[in-house]
Amino acid sequence: MKKSQLSDKQLEEILGQMPKIKDHRDSRDVYQNIAHRVEKRKKMPAWVIPGAALAAVLFLAFILSPGLLGSNYSEQKSMDSSSADGAKSSMEMNTASRDDTANESASHKESTFMMDAADGEAEEKSKEIAAMDKANPYEGLISLYPEETDTETSEIFTYAIPDDQAMAIVPVTVTIPKKEGKSRIDSYTETMPMLKEEEWGLTDYYPMDATWNFDEATKTLTMDVKQNNPYRDGSTANVIFVDSMTQNLSQAGIDKMVLTTEGEPGIDMGNFGPMKELPINTGTSKRRAYLFLSVEGMPNPYLVPTKEQHKTIGEAFEQMWKGDEVGYLSPSLPDDFKLAKTESNNKVLEITLTDDTALDESFLPNLEAILMTASEFDYTGVRFTNANIDQLGPFNLNEVLPLPLAPNKKNIN
Amino acid sequence: MNSVFDELYQKYHHDVFQFLFYMVKSRELAEDLVQEVYIRVLKAYDRFEGKSSEKTWLFSIAKNVAIDHFRKQKGWKQRLLESFDMSARQVRDDQPLPEEMALQSEEIQLMYKCLDQCTVDQRMVIIMRYIHELTISETAEALSWTESKVKTTQHRALKTLKKLMEEMIEKEGMTSEKVTAKR
């Protein structure tokens, strides 16, 4: 071949003779090599990760948003509810009393009827009706009062229940009919599953995951929990537990409470360390102030005691004006409520108001907070002087006002 | 096994493999690249509209895979080779021939060596047009070029090959120094 002899045609021929090159691999081997990349991608579409991220964000927003709205909202709510509670809650409590006191059911039924008719009208009306019938005038109130319950025939239990944020412990009082031959402790533990915490805007806490045993002779209550009990984790869980148990049992006629874990002595309480016994302080006054905790959907604010104990009721009142330190509980006394003086007269708390303090119906929840607080200070009653009105809800302000038995009554029937 | 893969494999596997082989001149590399072609094909198969034939579509993907490969390679190797152009050719010339080539005539072996001294564009056109015997319009479709660009590139490629072939034939028996000097 010489330099000039190669034509395009010859080149094309040579190119056409180039050998066919084959891949000797089997198709299955080739597919095996690419399968992991082809199939994996198909299983996970592109939107999965951003979608999961979005879901997480929405979930967080859902969890955090009530907390962000938190304190402002509850204060406003407490103002709203205090004025509007009367009519609404009287309905609710009608049903409660109907079941509670079976022996008075006949007269009650009638009163319920009457109350229904008067439903839309103002609080003064209910006062008249209360006078006419022997209806329970305390029905729409927050606390449980001596006149509305017969301690001979019914048991009063107060359960400490964490609120929906687990930030506060709300004492909730229920009344159940006494049963013959049943110990108070048995009734107490058997009532736990009947509590409707979530319906009341609180955290589901009862029944407790524990076995109870009460020794009548030594008045010793034994509580046995499982190894993985929920009361040991987190400061709130065990603070709530200790708080609730001491609150719950302080009037139950128990001298000693023994704690065991699967039969072994002691429960590991995190903050408190292992506890073999829980001190039950009976009889001593607790000297706490009661503040408001407003929960959405509830006609009344809850009365929640402070952790602090106060030397005098004056100090307790100071805190009721301020609210709690962290601002979670709202004040239970308005700023325009002013005291000229407070004094104790034969175990009755005498409160003299200043001339410019004007009370109206909306003060009723605040009055209940005062009464509840006074009950923690060994008083037997409260009397107001210089109040501008005579009657507030069921209370005649010219007389000595009765103190409540327990705060935040609820119906569980 | 994936039914789409199976069908494409039956119809076009050897074509695609051969194209890649002549582009990169390495069996191992061609095996890797043909897999990359399948991965891209299977991911994009739902979007294949049938505007072009399956065959030219596969060729166009194979072309992209090959070009991507050259781009990646260019990182360090190609730049080094380009700066020492002459030695680069030497190195390539010394690559052992694959067994399929070793059995072929001298002319074919020479042609095989000359192929990789064309540009990538020219090589693609030559392989498609003469080894795979695609028509001008099929080649244009596979390369997403106009037909006239295919024609001119093909013309230039043949010219380059002719020159290279003639040089190689002439230099037979000559030392590499003389070839260098002549240029």
C-alpha cells in the first residue's frame, strides 16, 4: 500500500471489517450488578425525606403551639370563665348531685327540673330557686362544701392529678357513696380507674400501676410497684407521685405508707432517691395559697395550691395577687380587691375591705380561692366586713362563710 | 429480573457494549459503562416517549455515558497526556491489542490504533456509521446533531483516519524518532 492509494471506500471497508465485540457476561450477572441501584431508588421516592421532615415540623408545631400561647391565654380565660361559669356549671353539677345523694333524690329531681328551666337566666335567680327548694346552692362552685355532702353516707376522695402540661398538680375531689364493709383504702384505689382526667382537661394519671395492701392493725398501707414503674423517671413524675400520695392519704387514717418494688423494700424515686416509706403528715395545717389554673373547656378555673407554705394568711394573700413564680398559675385575687385589715377572731378570719373595693358576681371564684386558702390555716370560717353586696352566689356575706372540704369537685358517675 | 431490562438486553446489549468498547478501548471499562447505561435507561424508561427509536435512544445514552467517562478521566490523566502529546501517543500505541484484534489483519489492527487519535466526536461518528452501520439520520438522532453535522464530522474523520493510516504505513520499520522529526 502506498501513501496516496487509500480511498474513502477502502477506509470504509476496513472499518466494516472491524470485529464484533461481545460482552461475555450473562444478563443475570449484569442485572445483579445494577439491581441495587435501580431497585433501591424505586422503593424510596424523592418526596419521602422532605415529607418526613415536614411531618416532624408539623408535629413539633402541634406540640409547642399550646405552650407558646400558654400563660396569656389562661389568664384571659380565667376572667372570661369567672363571669360565665354560673349558669353553665349549674347544669353540669345537677347531674352530679342527683347521683351522689340518693336519699334526697326525690326533691333533687324536682330541683333539677327547675334549674333546667332557669338555665338561661342569671345567678340571682338560682339563689331564689335554692331558697324555694332544698337544691344544692353550691352546685356551680369549684370546691366541695360541707352542706352539699353527707359524710355519713358518702366518701370524699381528693386525687392529685397533673394538668395537661404536667406543670401543675391539681387536687380533684370526687364523692362516691359509702359501701358497707369496704375499707376507705379499697374504695380509694377502686375509684382510681373511674377518674376522667382527660375529660377534665388534665393528664391521664390514674389508675396507678401498683398493688395496694392495707394492714388494719398497724394502719400501714403498702404500695407495690413493678420494676419499670413510671414514677421513677423524670423529676415531674416522682414529684407528682410523692405530692399526690401525701395529699391523697393525709386524711385516710393511715399512720404509715410502705413502698416496695416487686416485693423488695423501697422504690427508686429519682430525685428523692430510694424511698422505703412515705411520710404522711396528718393533721398539720399546710398553709398554702390557692391560685387559678384555667383549662380550656372548663367553666371554672381549677384551684391549685402553691408549693410554698406561708407563715401567715397575709403572705398567702400576697401570693394570690401575684400568681406563682414561673407565671404558670394565674393570680386568684384581682388587683382592685383591697384589704383594710385581716384579723383572727375566735378561729374566724375577719376580712375588712377598703371602701373603694366593689364586689360583684364575677368575684365568686376569687372568693372560693380565699375560702380554700383559709381552710389551710386552721380557720373555721371567714367573715367579710364592709363588703358592698350582701350575697355572692350561695354565700351571705353578712354571715360567717363556711370553709370548703376540698377543692375542685368533679362528678364521676 | 426487571422485564424492561430483559427486553433491552436481548435486543441491544451487544450493540451498546461494542460501541462503548470501541470508544474506551477496554473490555473492563466497557463492562462498567454498559451497566451505567442500564441504570440511566431504567431510571428514565418511564419518560421515554418513543419519539426516537429505542435503538438510537440507547445509543444516545451510551454516548452520554462515554462522554461523562472521558470528562471524569480528564481530571488528571488527560491533562498530563496532553501536555506531553507525543509520548502520550506512544503510550497509547503500546497498549496491548485485545484478543479479538490480535487475530485480525494488519490493516484492521492499524485502523484500531488510529481510531483513538481522532477526536471523540469523530470517533463516535465513525463507530456508529461504519461499525454499527447506522444511517446518517439514525446517527444524527443518537448524537442529537443535525444530519449535516454528522456528514461533515464523518468527512473530517475519514480524512483524519486516512492521514493517520498513511503515516502509520509509511513509518513501518522506521524508528519513532524519525517520525517525530518528520512532523
